[in-house]
Amino acid sequence: MMHKTVTTLAMLSLASVALGAMTVQKRIAGADGGWDYASVDAGSNRLFVARTDGVMTVDLATGAVTPQLVATGRTHAAFVIPGTSTGVVTSTVAGGALLFDAVTGAVAATIKTGAKPDAALYDPATRMVYVMDNSGGTVSIIDPKAAALVGTIMVGGALEFAALDGHGHLFVNVEDRNELVMIDLATRKVMRRTALTGCDEPSGLATTKGGVLISACANGVAKTIDARSGRLLADITIGLHPDAVMYDAARDRAYIPSGGDGTLTVIDTTGKSTPRAVAVVATQKGSRTGAVDPATGTVYLPGARFAAAVGSERPKAVPGSFEVLAVRP
């Protein structure tokens, strides 16, 4: 066992050199408060971060921060629909998704969904936005052009992140059931349920160009699954308590940030072989979500420093410590 561990660490070290030794190259300060998912809008070259009090943006060229482009409570997913200036943000306080002007931040519409709207994504094929409910087990379908709810898919359980395969299927992690669900978007029905054996509380999810799903688990494991068949392929060792899987299609590489131990696992997804970890980058505890810039390959991780926990209370963020880490070679 010791020989295997040493060999693995040596391989990861060599891979880090090959990757250009990715490290935290920049820290962008932001206002105090919680955060959730992040995304990069290639059209405006900005990072969008879902915050406790709304949507924060960062101009990636200048580093300029807009603390509250959109003001709303307890947001979870924030992104811009590609090729448009329409932004989408899910909000627990609003009980749905807000459509907003990505330039001015003006809210155009609020569409009610499940009680706890969490992850969301846009499908260019159907031109719909899909919102996952983390408490009621539903996927809400929103037509952003009509600014209306046009359908609901019952899945069951606490839904986390979702991913598309480009072939008419939506995959969703079910956190409290440790399973991966496959949905046919044409019929709007569940086609398959895959038990993620050995995976506790799956959260982040991404699909590679090779048709492999990567699901991040809270217990320090990432599951790889063949999207077509649902067959479990292999486990990847990652850090504890991740909440996202970011896939860089341009470089065929995936990243999993783990807030439990402050690491970023770099995963090679090229070729026909199963994805494998090739490097581990030290970040900071609490950095569990993020986004990758497709233009530069830079990974952006929102986070903060935390004080020691008092009794049974959750650790609290140190005032003035929120920042976005920019990780690159």
C-alpha cells in the first residue's frame, strides 16, 4: 500500500510539472458573504458568482468587481445564456429563477419553480433552461424567450448539479439517494437510474467529449460513468466535500475543487482511456465550486478563510477574507 501511494504521488508530481505546475496566481477580493456556483460568460469576459445577496461579477480582463449586479437572496446558480445578454440566477428566497439583463442587472422576470431551486443549466438544442429543485425532486423547464415555466419533470430526491450529453439527455445527481438519473428531454421522462455505489452525497457533475460523466462525491471520490450505458467505470481519488466538476472542452481536462481540504484535483480526459487524476493543486479550505475560462484555461474558485468552529457550530468565515482564486500555470 505504501509503495502504491508513493508511486501515485510521484506520478502526480511529474504530471504537475507537465501541466506547468498550476498554482494560485491571483486573488480577487470581494464582499463578505456566502457563495455557490460560478460561471464564465465568454461573450463579456466576466465571471458570474452566485452570492448570498445576489450576483457578483468580475471583469476577467481588468479584475474589476461588481459586488451586486443583481440583488436577490440566497442565490445558487448564475450564468448568461450563450450568445445573448440574458442572465439566469436561481434564488431560494424568490422561489425560482430570475431572468436579468447581464449588462445592467435589471430583472426582467421571475419564474417560480420548486421550493429550493439550486443548480441550473441551458440546453442549446432545446433552447430551454433546466432548474433542479434540491428539496422537491423536480426539474423545472423554463423557456427564457417566453419567460415562462413550460414543464416539470418529477425525479424525486434532493437534486444537485446536472449535465448534458449533447444527444438529448440530461443527467442529474440525486444527493440524498447517491444516484445518477438520466432524463430524456424529448419525452421529459426518467430513462435510467444508476446507483453510485461508494459515493456519498454526489454534487458536481460534468460530461466529457468522450461521453464519460464525472460525478464528485462528498467522501473524497469521483465516480466516472459511461453516459451511454450507465456503467460505472472507475473511481478517482479527490479531496473531501467538493461541490462542482468543471470541464474544459478546449483542453479536454476536468477540475474538481474540494472545500474540505482545500485542493483542486486536475483530471486528464483525453484519449479513449478512463479519466484519471494527473495533479493536485493546493487552494484553500472552503473553495468547493468554481468555473473555468475556456479562452485561457484559468480556473476561478470563490472562497474565504474560516475561523475554528466553536462547539457544534459550523465554522464562520473570517471577515474581509472572501476572494476569488485564479489558478493557472
